[in-house]
Amino acid sequence: MNEPLRVAVVGSGPAGFYAAGALLAGGAEVDMLERLPTPWGLVRLGVAPDHPKIKSVSRAFEKIAAQDGFRFLGNIEVGRDVRHDELLDLYDAVVYAVGAQTDRRMGIPGEDLPGSWPATEFVAWYNGHPDFQHLHFDLSGKRAVVIGNGNVAVDVARMLALTKEELDPTDTTDPAIDAIANCGIEEIVMVGRRGPAQAAFTTPELIELGELAGADVVVEAAELEGAEPRGTNSERNLEVLREYARREPTGKPRRIVLRFFRSPTAILGDDRVTGIQLVRNVLDEDERAVPTGETETLDCSVVFRSVGYRGVALPGVPFDESRGTIPNEGGRVGDRVYVAGWIKRGPSGVIGTNKKDATETVELLLADASAGLLSPRGPAGDITELLAERDLTCVSYEGWEAIDAVETARGEPQGRPRVKLCTWDELLAAAAGERV
């Protein structure tokens, strides 16, 4: 009888778990390697804390993790603890589902001034990512500017506007709740380079802005003139935006101002951010934003740049610098190497998009295996032997469940889903009794 296919899935976000589920259904055994002690990727550390329903997708991942043939190997970083070529010795195939771990740059003067932040870092901070808890966001000024018109930009704008009463029932970290609830921000300006019809945010997220307890939403009717829908989502967005333009402010303590047809040309300040310069755009026949030369300056004390995520190269693995992805054909990178999720296609789509994407990759992998196209793996044994030789602390799935139990127990008395452990030491200590 042939041995089952042994596959390493690197990354434990939605793409990784959907790939693992498809592999297990195809009769393979799966080891999932994750650099953090915790799984779920952006479901845990990227989805806004006031969106618990979206986080509930992890229930499906828990069912995958409970299947025979699945192992979670947390706190193991590929490229640091184990090399790509070593994985190819240990497994019949490797699927990289490492997402897009950094932000795209705007390439404008002042981008690196103190007070100018990638939205990715702010999101990771308030969600309790252990790599970002040392950061200090000065929110004492009156105006914040968010660059971008996608759902991450909307999340950042909304989070900055939430009241303490809205934040308290969430799993936002306590320091973030205190910082946001007590900040000096009175106005949050969200800036998009194209028009309202081209905005990438989805309608439910846009509607939420108008339901905030402590913030009015302001849209200038003039910026909506002539806007033609570009599909169902665009049509619904325009309906909501027109309703906002008709609203009279009610005097809430904060306001969210949505601006369109503007691009930042410089972030201003000497020692820290004091303002931002914007240029007005028009759209060409291909709906690309073209600057007019007409500029304006907004005073502000903090800028959050949300112009897209970008993948990071892995040692020994091909990488397309221009696209920020691992080059592939339908998910196949080369002999026994595959990709799924954002590192495959770029940062697009919603969580569910990754299911079809990962299934496509796994179907190709299993077809390659059936056709005898996978070269033989090396003679190495089990990865746990290699990790033990290197005296590495590896967190098992039971270790993650121990972390989960501590966090949910901390949250229960406060009526919160969890109070997260936010440092590497706390996470590893909670998992200490359940290491591979």
C-alpha cells in the first residue's frame, strides 16, 4: 500500500487552512507551519475587533484542525528555523500560504516621518499582534488622515471613531481601547485617489460608518456629481454616499470626512507629521487617476497609509518583486512547490475568495502527484526530529488551544470574546504544557 502524500502548508491563515482541508479530503497528511504561536492569520490579527461575525469563520478551520493527519507546528519560521530545501527533503510537496505581510509604499516625501504609519501596523497593534505591541501611536492631535478607499482604510477610520462603550465588548487590546477612547482626534479624513464609483470598500462597511455612536459622516455632494456605478457594489455605495451627503451633522464628538479624487503628494513636517499635501485628480478614459496640478494642504498630526498589502520574499523561493507575489501558474511554482492565497494572486478578495483559490492549487498538486510528476523527496525523517535537534520551541495545536482557553477565560468576566495575550513570552508560557 502506498504511503499517503505528506505536504507542508506554510502559513495558517484562511488560504492555509482551506488548502489543508482540501489536502486532507484528498487523502494527504498535512503539517502546518506558522511563525506565530497562534493560527488564523488575519482572521485573528487583521479583521477589525468589532466584527466578531467575520472572525467566526475560524470555526470551520477548527474542524479541519481536528481531522486525522493534521498537525499544527506553531512558533516555527521558514527561513529562520527550517529552510525551504529542508522542507523539500521532508515532504512530498510544500504549499506556501504566507499572505502579504507588509504594506505598499507611496513613494512620496515625508512618508517615513514620525506620525506617518502603515495601516497594517496600526491594525496589528490594536489586534494584539506580538510583533507590534511596542509601538506608540500619538493620537493627541485633532485630525487624522487615512489614505485609501478599501475596507482596511474604512476599518482604521471606524476604529479611530469608536467610543469606549463600543470598544469595551470587543477583543481590541486594552492599551488600544484606552488610546482610542481618550484620544484628541475630532476629525478623520479618508482620502481616495479615484472617485466614489471606483472606491474599493464594500457597502456593509460603508454603512457601518453611518451607525457610529460618536461620529458623524460627512460627504460633499459635489464630489458625487456625475458618478456612474461600475457594478452592483458601486451602485449600492453611491446610494449610501448620496444619503450621507444629504445628512445634517448632529454634533457628535468626532466626524469622518470622505474625500475623493485626491492623492497625497507629500507628508509635511520637520520632526513629525504636521500636515499633508493633496493633489486633485481627474479620471482618464481608463478610469486611472491623473493629477491636475491643483493642490491643497490639510493640517494633521497622524497619517495612516492604506494603499495595499504586499508579499515578502522567502529565502530560496522565487519572488516577483514588481507584484509582491511568488510567481506561479494556477498555484504551481515549480516541482513540488505550490502557493495559495495572497502570496499567489496578490492582496485581493474577501476571506471566502481564498477557498476557491486554495482548492484550485490543491487540485493541481493532487493531479501532479497522481500523474507521477512530483520528484521523490529526500530521505529525511519527521520534521519534529529536526526541530528537536535544533532545540526549537514548537507550539502544537493543543498549545494553541491552551492559549485560547486562557484568553477566553480572561474575557468572560468582562463580557468579551477574549482578552488576548499580546507578547511572545505570554503566548509561549500559556502553551508551555502543550509543545511538540
